Amino acid sequence: MKMSSSCLSCVLLVMASSLAQIPPRDSLPRSCRCLALDCPCSHSGLSSVPSVPAQTRTLDLDYNQITEIQRQDLGSLWELRVLTIHANRLTRIDPRAFSGLWNLKELDLSQNLLSALDHHWFNRLGALEILKLHRNPYKCLGSRPLFQSLVRLRVLSFGGDSLEDVRVSDLRGVGRLERLRVDANGLKRYDSGALAQIWPLDHVTLSLRSPFALNQTLASALLHDVSDPQTHLTLENLNLSSNRSVLPLREAAQRRVRHISFHNVFVTDATTVKLLEVTDGAPITSISLSNSTLSGVGSWEKARWTDHMSLDEVFVKDIVLLNNFEFTAFLSLSFLLQFPRKISLINTKVFVTPCLNLEFFDLSENLLTDMTLTETLCAGAGVLKGLRVLNISANAIKSLSLISRMVTRLTKLTHLDISRNSLTFMPQSCPWPQSLRFLNMSRTKFTSATSCLPPTLQVLDLSYNDLERLLVVLPALRELHLSGNKLLTLPPGWLFPNLQTLTVQMNTLNVFTHSDLVSFPRLQNFQAGLNKFSCSCDFVPFFQSLSDGEINITLTDGIHNYFCDSPLHLQGAPLSLVRRSFSECRHVLLVSICCGLVLVFLTCLGVVLWKVHAFWYLEMIFVWLRAKQKRRKRERKRREDGDTEDRPLVTFDAFVSYSERDSAWVDNYLLPELEPEPRPEPGPDSGPGPEPLRLCLHRRDFLPGRWIMDNIVIAIESSRRTLFVLSHNFVRSDWCKYELDFTHFQCLEGNCREDAAILVLLEPLHHDDVPKRFCRLRRLLTSTTYLQWPQDPDLRGQFWTSLRQALSPDQDQD
């Protein structure tokens, strides 16, 4: 018991989880995005009618999963004009679902699952003009007249594979009908006259597969009611494999139908002959056969005696030949094809046709070659003298010269389409009829264009070739299509003085200019989108002025097809939205201005630096660094030689820095006093004399051949102090300033005492008398005690005592 309860719990749990995976109806999408008054909601996965604005005019619900239309779903859409619910899963519609749609003009309920139709749906749709109910599984149109209230109905389609019964009362009240479609492939009962009450119709389409195959009487009755000389009759989905299946068409012939079309039909040689016999003498002016299958070998000789002189147009397209290799072409149909003025044989595997006199001849998408084209066009003998339009596109023709020779005698030919052929070579000259106005040479393989092009052309299509340029004079040309080529520039406008429309999409154009366009005197429409444009500073504003209408030329392909390919940061950007800045567009001018400003700045800076003697300072620093580097090399070399003692090369008590103009004072006063000549031994009563000092003088102690700056630096480094003999001559000497600053640098490196510089003034020298470039001397004069050379000889003894004391080596020990 316990186990069974557990199993039951598991089952309930599984069922609950399964039900949870099924989304409730309300959870599925119930809305779609509307654009203004239109709501395109197709392919949206809807399971019910979505909520849309009340002012909606068009509601497209095609290809969804809607199964039901409830009364409230459409009740508020009083302004609705078009409602399409094609290809859904509708099984039920509330009788009053459409009762509020008084303004509805088009209703499409085709391809659903409606098994019954209700006349209540249409009671209040008095404005309805188009109603589509076909391809639904209902068997009849209802017990009461379904369309009686639809007094404005012009287009009606109903039926499906399940429709079995059509009664006289079904179509009561639709007297203004213009187009009717009836899908009745499984029709079993038809009341004679049911469709006759609404004729004449402009166009009737009938799908009657089963009646034509099994119940020819029913099919005949139906054709009798809808056939009329003013009605275009289209028959679909027929299997005309037996002669009996063709017999209902006798009714159409007897009712003097003039226009008849067959779509999706299976037919044989024998039934084709039978069809021609059944319609013998009928005033049929046009016959069409499309998307059909033909079985046989092309044997129609038995129908040669039939009369179809009224036939004016034959249209055959997309035919499948079951015995393609046994088929004997259409040459044996010359008895029938000699009457029409217009013949179209499109995608019918035709490789040759009889020589015919036509006005319109379309042989596109077939198997024509150079050889069979010659026979088809009567070897250019001019038999097709009335031909105005010839279309031989998408065949296997290779010679343009052959085509021109074949048509040169067609004096009324105005339109020629030779596109999608294997035409690779264009000769220098070709004969063409003077009447030729329209020539389509697109999607061939031309690499160049020559004077072979007829000068009488008004419209020329050379799209999707391999052209790199076009230099042919075409004075009468009004439209030129060059899309899909390899053009780098637009063709010169003077070649086409009457050109009004030019298309050059998908080429290799980078830019086009105002002068390019105005070279075409009458150009009005221009298309150049989908090219790889270079969004330069000249092209962008020009294009925007063109798109804004400032130039009297219209971009007929819209500005949304124009994109930038370069520069790289603009690649893919819409050209209409691009804005180039001043710095991007005038970089040469900007660089010139910047260079000018830099030059002015450097000039001003140079003047300022010259004023403050900065260049002199830089030179001095360079000299100092160089001298310092040399000193390090000397010390490193001395250590490499084994001399590890860190000492200068020569030791002096003082280095004397003075101007050469003051050398007399140095020689006559300073040296005799501080470096006296050796004297005789003093007597016992005399005291010891002053200790002589060793001074460093540039003219005596500088090493010849050495750089003078090196001598100065070495002298300062080898001296305990530096004695500066100051005068007006000193401050005018650059060398003296070098010596002063080098002494300061020596102290900054920690290689001297604070009193390493001793100042001696030979003459009164005020702070303001010193030039500003002697900034260090000016600072020393205000911050350092200096010695003044006395003019009074009595005071000079004290001067020498003070100076000797300042220079004494004992001062270092203190």
C-alpha cells in the first residue's frame, strides 16, 4: 500500500510538471508592432488576435497560429479597412466577430480549418469588396445565401478540396462581381445556372481536377455558366491525359470564349490535338499555358486541318518535357503559329522554331544557339518584316555579329533583348536596323564597349558586365544602365547629350563630382548607390547638397543606398549622416597654421632666451658636462694603471680668475706679494716671513694643446680656492664668467668649502654695474664678504694680510 501511494505521487508530480511546461493561452504573444495605421503582424507566432490601436486601417495576421476569433477581438476596430488571416488554424469564428467592421473592404480567411461558413459573419459588411474563403475544408457554402448582404463585392474566392456541393442560391446577391475563383477539385454536385446569374465576369479561375477527369458533364455545366466572350477563363490543376478530359472545353468554345489560360496542367500530344479539334473555329484570340507538364514527342500533324485563324497571342512558360530528348521541337506547329502576332515561349526547352511573321517574339530562357537562331530568324532574310519586339535573352548565343546580321533587315524592330547570353566580344562595327530604340545587353560578358552599339538607341542596358569605361557617342540615348560593372569614373557627359536617366550602382566608383553630373546637359534621374565611396571632405558636402535637392538631379535609388568605404573610421557609415570636421578637411591649412605658430613661438622663445643669455648658459653646461666626463675618464684610466689614490694631478692654493686687461695688477702686485721670490736666509733676530702660496695662473699653468675649457675645469678642481679679481674688465669677459660658474658647479658637487670663492674688487663695482648674465656674481656681491683693493698704499698691508689669511691652508683645518 505504501509503495502504490508513492507511485501515485510520482505520477501526479510528472503530470504537474508536464502541464507546467505548456504555456497558457494568455502567456503567448498578444500584441505586435504597428506602423502608423498599419499593423504587419504576419509570422509572429500569435495564437489569438492581438491588441492593436482602435484607429488601425490594415491588420495582417497571415501565417500565425490563431485558432479562434472571439466577439471582442475586433469589436473596437471600426476604422479597419483590410483584415487578412491567411494560413492560420482557424476553426471557429464567433457569429458577431465582424459585426463592428462597417468600413472593412477586404477580408482574407483562406487556407484555414473552417469546416462551415456562417452567413452572420457578413451581415454587416456592406462595404466589403474583396472576400477570400478558398482552401478551407467546408463541403458547402451553407444553408442560407452567404453573400446576399455583400452588395459591393467585386472579388470572390471560395472552395477547397472538400467542397462537394454548389447550389443556385449560394451566390444570390453578388451581381456586381468582377473576379471569381472557385476551388472545386472534389466537386460532386452542381446546380446548373448557379454561376450563370453573376456573369459576365472579367476573370474566372476554376480548379476542377476531379470533374474534368471523372465527371465531364458536371465540368461542362460549370463551364457553360461562366464562359463568355468578355470573360478571361483560367483553368488550374487539371489532368488532361485522356481525350474525354478535354471534352468539357467544348462548352467554352461554343460560348465563344476568347481568352483561356491553363495553369499547372498535365497534357499529352494526343490531348493537345483533341483540344485543338474541340476548339476548332472558336474565336479564341489568346491562349496561355504555364507551369505545366507535356508528355510526348511533339506530334501534332492530325490537327493541321483545324481552324484557329482568330488566334492572336500564344503564351507558354515554364514547361516540363517528360521526353525532352525525343521531342521534335515546335517546327511541326507552324500551321498553328502562323496566325498569332504575339508569341512567348519562355523556359520551354525550345532550341528552334519555324520562321514566322510576328510583331512580338519572346524566346527567353531556352536553348537557342548561333546555328538555330539563324533558322529561327529566317537567316536574316527580312521575312519577319513586322517584328517590333524580340527577346532572345538567357540562351546559348555567343556571337553579337550574328545577332546584328539577323536583325538588320527587320525595319520595324524597336526592342531587342539579348541579355544573359555568352556574348564576350563586341566588334568595332555592326549593322543594325534604324528603327532600333531599346537594347538590353545586361548580364553578358562584355569587357569593353565599341562603336558597334547602334547610334539610334534611346534606352541601353549594359548592367552586370565587366566594363571599365564607356566611350561611345550615342546622341539619341535617354536611359543608360551601367550597374554591376567595374567603372572607376562616370562616362563623359558630352557623349550623351540627351541622356535623362543614368544608373551606375554596384561599380567601383569612389567619388563623382558636380562637374561630372553637369556634363550631362539633360540628366534628371541618377542612381549610384552601393558603390565604395571615399568620404572625402569635397565629396561629402557635395553629396549632401545633391540629396537635399540643391542640384536639379534626383537620386531615384534613395540616399539609404550610399555608404562610406573610406577612410577606415567611417567605413559602413551612411553618407547622408557623415559630417567631416574642419581639422579633418583642412589639415594642410591647419598644419601650416600650427607650423607658423610654432615658428613664431620658437622665434619669440629664441629672442627671450637670447635676452636672458640662455644659449650662453646651455653652452656653459655643455662644456661643464664634457669636462666632467673627461675627468671621469682620466680617473678611470689612472685606476686602471694602478694608481688608486684619489688626488688631483696638481695642487694649488688658489686659482686666480682675472681679465687679461688686469694682468698688470696680477703681475705687479698679486704675485710678488703671495708668491715672493726666494730670499736669503734671515738673521737670528728677524722673525719668520709669511709662507708663500702657490697660485694657478692660466698663462703660466695651463697645459698647452689641451682644450681651454678642460684647463679651466682642471685648474678649479686642483685648487683649494678660486680668487676672482673683479673689475669692469672682468664682467666684460666670457671666460671669467665660465670660471665663476664652474667654481659654483664644483661647490654643488660637494668638492669645495662654502668660502671657496674669494672676491677682490680692484675698483668700486656696484651690484647694478654687473650685467644680468653674471647672475651668480651679482648674487655673490650681495651675499659674500669681499676685499676692496685700497688706493691708499698705507692700507694695502692690511689688505694683503686679510687676503693671505683667506687663502691660507690653515683655514681648511679650521
